Amino acid sequence: MVKPDAIAEDVALAARAQAGDQPAFAELSRRYRPALVALAFDRTRNFDDAQDLAQEALVRALEHLAELHDPAAFPAWLRSIAANACASWTRRPALSSLYDCVTADDPDIAAAVIARAEQREIARALQTLPDANRRALLMHTWYDMPYERIAAFLGVPVTTVEGRIFRARQRLRKMLLRRTEVLAHSQGER
């Protein structure tokens, strides 16, 4: 849980970063990188691309920090930069991902195929969630971001983030339970 004054600290860091304090920007980068990666992963479905896009967003933010009019708007401003970086990425020519391919010379092809199938199943389940719920869940669950920082990044109240994560977990739980029941039923028919 983030201390109540953590968002105020983020505002102070943003103001210091605008004044040229590089360690302040580095701290903001550390705090918001998980949200950027989650946002980018939600768009790309590829962790390496998401990491690259998060870095690209941070570089763009540093280059344009003087354009930030209100340090309190830093999280939303950063989210906007990341969204634009993701939009640019989607217009790039598609490259095949190493993770999407399993070759015959893989040392343990069966394990690789099973792992990839599980990843696809999870990705499919996550895709059924409303975008806002999926993003909040990814930020909190995968990247351990506190609700307050997610709220600041998304520009919504903390209670909205709590609700989105709660609804996402409920829906995923139901879907996975149904999937387990289907698998158990099909195993019983053999």
C-alpha cells in the first residue's frame, strides 16, 4: 500500500525533474515503469515489446518534460505519452516474435508447446475483460503497483481502480472455473 502522501511525493518529484533534477526523474521512472509496461503489454501482448515501449515513453517524457504544465498531471501526461508510443508501434510493420515460434530443435518441445498454450489461454481470458479492468489488473497483479499510483496514472479515483480489479478477478475466476470444468469433462469422456 502506498503511503497517503506518496502521490504528493510524485508531484514534488515531477516538479524537481522539470527543474533538471535527474535523480528525481529516475525515481519517477522507477515508480511508473510498471504501469507503462502493463499498458504496453496490454496493447502488444509481447513482454519484450512492452519493455521497449515503456523505455521509449520514458525517453519521450524526459525529452518533453518542459512541456508538462502541471507536475500534478505527471501520471496522466506520462500515460498519454505511452499510449501514443503504443499507437505508433501498432502502425509499424509486424515482425514475428521469437516467443510465437517453437522449433523442432527446442530442447524440450513438449514443455514449450504446453507453456505457449497456457500463455495463449491466459491471454484469451484477459482479452475478454473490459480494457480498463484488464489494465488495472495487470498493473496491480503483475507489476505490484499500489492502487493509489494506478489511480493517478489512469486519472481515476482509487475506488474506481479497486472496483475494476475486483470485477476483473471475479470474471477471470468464473472463466477459469468454467475452463477447468470443460477440461475435466473432456478428460472424463476418454
